[in-house]
Amino acid sequence: MSFRSFVQLIRLEHWVKNLFLFLPAFFAARLAEGPVLERALLGFWSFSLVASAVYVLNDLIDAPQDRNHPDKRRRPIASNAVAPWKALVVLVSLLGAGTAMAVWLSPSMLLYSLLYVVINVFYSFSLKHIAIVDISLIGMGFLLRVLAGGAVTGVEVSDWLIVMTFLLALILGLAKRRGEYVVATGGHSFRRALEGYNLPFLDVAITVCSTVTIVAYLMYCFSPEVTSRIGTHNIYYTAFFVIVGILRYLQLALVFNRTESPTRALLHDIFLQIVLLGWIGAFAWLLYGKRWLGY
């Protein structure tokens, strides 16, 4: 197995999703604390190993279907670049290392990691073929990342963070299905869940979830609980980045049909990256500015 095939097999670029583990500590203004940051980093590595094991399992199961996909047929197992038995060895190794780290970090971290594995096992074998259930489980995967981040750092996860994470994950999941549906209508067939979707439904669902997300974020910005905790009423300035970012993602999904892989869309779209960095920077200023700059 070549190094390139190994990187593709574990989907290294998808580790960006596990940055959600840092969110509880970030929004609690504790990410700058050495011990908290260290545990967040360890949690990130642990969950990334577990998630990669799940990706390998999914590729093993989906290999026959992936061979009919114009892009996924290049995956290591589908393209026969990696033998199934070698992929299975990688899967067991990753899962063993990831869960061992989770055991060492905290019982709650282990619990959320195992829940992620169990949910994805059911997802890979059957539930991903059921429309709406499939994207709901994608949302649960992101939510478990956030809960794991709270568990490993000892930071309480707020209700707002739970709601916003799930809504954002639904947008990503719906846009992903829309991208797959567009490819499938081009003469390729590879996911049974797509039988429960069509473009009008997906377009409306993405629009509804995006609208709800923006409204929920604005409610978050003006919530007395949040403004008193952060110590400023200027949180609403960050809504600019959220609204523009969602609009850009809708443009990628509905105009350019480039959201079949949300991770790839983020990693290759400069516009989204600038907006995301702007949002992080604005929030970092609000949360950490007094401590770092004394304003």
C-alpha cells in the first residue's frame, strides 16, 4: 500500500470535520488555557482515528457502488489500489488506537466515540439507504464531535451550540445529497436513498434549513444569556459572516453543483475560507480580546 493510497483510504482531508471538537472550549473562552488546548488536541487525534476507521468500513461496504461513480471509483478500495484485507487491517488498527486514546482521556470521550462507531455501522449497512434518516445521522455525527469535545475538555456544551451544530450539519447533508442526485441523473446510479429525494425537495429543504439556521443564529446573538456570558452586545456583528457564508454555500450547491463533497468545497473554495476565518477572527476578538489585549 502506497502512502498516497493510505492517505486516501483514511480520508485525511475529512479530519477537518473533527475541528468541531474545539468548539465547546472555544466558545467558553477557554481554548487559550494550556491544559484545555492540550486535551482538545488529544481528543481531536483520538476522534480522527476512530472516524477514519469508520470511513474505511464505509468504503469496504460501498466499493461495488463506488465503482459506478465518476469520482468515488478512484477511491483506493473501489479502484483495487488497496486490497480489502489490507483495508481491514488498517480499520482495526485505527479503531484500536482511537478507542485506546479515548479510554485514557475520559469515560465520556470513550462513550461518544463508541456511539459514533455504532451509529455509523448502522448507517453504513442500512440506514444510509433511508432518505431523511441518512442526513439526520450525518447531523448526529457532527453533534457527537461537539459533545466529545466538551467531554474531553471538561467544558459544558451549551444548548445553542447543540442546535446550531445540528442545523449546520443538516445543510451540509442536504447539499451533499443534492450533489449526488445531480450526478446520478447524469446516468449513474449508486445510492438507494436518492430514490427518496428529488431536486425540488432538496432545494426547498436546503433553503428552509438555511433560513432556520440564520434565524437561530440571530436569536443566539441577541440572547441575554449569551451576551451576559460573553460580556458584550456586539455579537451580532458576527452574523454578517454567517449569512454570507450560508449564501455562498447555497450558491455552490444550487448554482454550481459543487457540494457533493462538502469537505472538498470548503478546502477548495477561497471565498468560504475567507468568510470562515473572518467569523473565527471576529469571535476570537470578542471572546479573548480583553484577556490578550486588555481593551
